[in-house]
Amino acid sequence: MSGCIVGWAHTPFGRLDGASVESLIVQVANGALEDAGIGPADVDEIVLGHFNAGFSAQDFTASLVLQASPELRFRKATRVENACATGSAAVQQGLRAIAAKSARIVLVVGVEQMTTTPGPEIGKNLLKASYVREEADIEGGFAGIFGKIAGLYFQRWGDQSDALAMIAAKNHKNGVGNPYAQLRKDLGYEFCRNASDKNPFVAGPLKRTDCSLVSDGAAALVLADVETALRLRKAIAFRSTAHVQDFLPMSKRDILKFEGCSEAWRRALADAGITLGDLSLVETHDCFTIAELIEYEAMGLTPEGQGARALQEGWIQKDGRLPVNPSGGLKAKGHPIGATGVSMHALCAMQLAGSAGDIQVKDARLAGIFNMGGAAVANYVSILERIK
């Protein structure tokens, strides 16, 4: 148990007109400190997760967190980046500072502003999280990469269009109750299953409803050592964490196995002394529906090639044996790259504190988080539990 979440804040995700990277950072930094019941002067270190890759002209952003208060001046502040897992990289960097006893309280912020970037540039920016030497020319950008993965999965295990539509429909239904979600609309299975003018094919077998949204947004956490946390209002402890980095080129891996994801889950569960069945819920990285399907298998919920079974038998529904993405996931909530991992941790902390409102999972006791960068290249798992 390396540290605890003692406060959090979260903006809505979506097209946030009038906002800037700086204003989003300031909003959640102050909100998280207020939620934790501490002041800026109590912060020992700051970690900012910000992918950027061309989304913001301001590319040196760690000190923007200091804009939240003059009392943050002269604190250690570092920006970290690990593609779409940037937010979780920031969280784990903060935990390492606490474990090393170089900080008692760490402010972690994740942010991205994507919607001010023209569409073609968004695709180019996101492809910087691929192995450019081999993958940058795949048609359709990152959707094309996951469209290729989906096509290969279909070749190996049969047409999974029904399963992908069930994932999309589930996550959109869950997202209706999430006040931070970008798209709070229950689209229904039939809409997600059938191609139409409003739901065209985007890449390979993936339709628009299979793809996460381009988003602006920010989230923040206050982390503290256990002793400090127990003196504050609430304490959501990290029972375990894992970070597994895999080869960048897809050509060096069996891309249908997400082996880095499997290894991260194996390590985190072993370190926590639990099994997957002990978890009350999971927030997993559904950048595309095919990713969530493969992640069922990689986390050990089903055997390889049988991810659809978790959907057909209702295991991953909000009232199922292991609710997956009760927040609506990236699919409904949105995916502002640098903010995503921090958001997942904040939402799971809300679940364990019993303050998740309409997305609350009943009697949530242990929460698992899987956040990945690239196509299962950077793999982060956290296991959270409430101790106060």
C-alpha cells in the first residue's frame, strides 16, 4: 500500500468552448485540493499528465499547475507522458514520490484539449503514439490501427460485430448517468449494430459507435501517504499497482493477445493478494470497442477468443458479476488523452467512497483500473480500496 487518494476533481469531457489547457488545469487543481480539505501550501510535489503531441502550442506545461495558486510556487513540478496512458503514468509517478518519502502530499493533474485541432491533424497527432516507421501509413489513423486489429480478430475468432455493438450499447447506456460524460445518450443495441448515415463504417469492421470521442477535459487527484491520509476526510488506498511496457511495433507481437495487459493484471492482482473475482468493478480502456473485448480475455475474465461470452451472459453489466465501465468508459465519457487515466482513478475513488451518484455500483469495495497507451504498449493497472 504505497499511498492513498484523498481528494479529486473532474471537469465535464467534451467540446469545452472558452476553456484552455491552463484554465482546465487550474479548475481541477483547486477543486481537488478543496475536496481533500487541504491548502496549496500542503503540496510537496506536482505531477502533470499531458500528452499534447501537437494539440497545444504551449508544450512546456508542468508549471501551468502553479497558476492555481501563488502558494504552489517553487514546488517540484514535472510533466509525464506515455501516450494514452499518460494519466496513469502521472498517478504512478506521484505514488513513487510518496513511496520514496520525498513527498508526503502530491497533486496529480491530467489534461488535454483536442477539439480546437482540425480533424486531419488530430489523426496525425494520435498516430505519433504508434510505431511510425511501420504503422503511420495505415489508412484511417489510430482508428485504422484498431480497425486492422478488429479485422484480424474476426479472421481468427469469427465475426464479432454483435459483441462490439453490445459493448458500445452498454457503455452508452452507462454513460447516461455520468455527469462528466461527453455523450449522455442511450443509443441502443440496434443503432450500434447497424451501419447507417449516422453510424458509418470508419475503419475495417469498426463503425463510428465503436470509436471513442475527441475530447477536451481535465481531472486531478490529491495523493498522500497512508499516515497523512488517515488524518484527512477520506482515504482510497492503492492496494497495488503495475506498469508493463511492451514492444512498440505491432509486428513484434501477437496483437490479438494484449500480452502487456495480461501481465499488468497478473502482477497487480498477485501483489494485492486477490483474484479478478474479488473486484467490485473495473474501469478499462475502451478507446475502441475491440479493445474492451480483447481486454476481457487479457484480464482473465474469459479464455482467449471468448470475450463475447462475458457480454452474452451479462457478466460485465452494471448489475453483473463484474461491472466493466459503469462510467460509460472512454466510449461515452470521452478520451482527452492526458486526462483519461486520472479520470479513471477519480471515478473509481468516487465508487469506493459511495459518491458516484447514478453510476454507483452497489456495495463497491475493490476497484480495478486498466489504462493503456498505444495498442497495448504502455499498460497500467491499479487496484483501489477504501480504508477511510
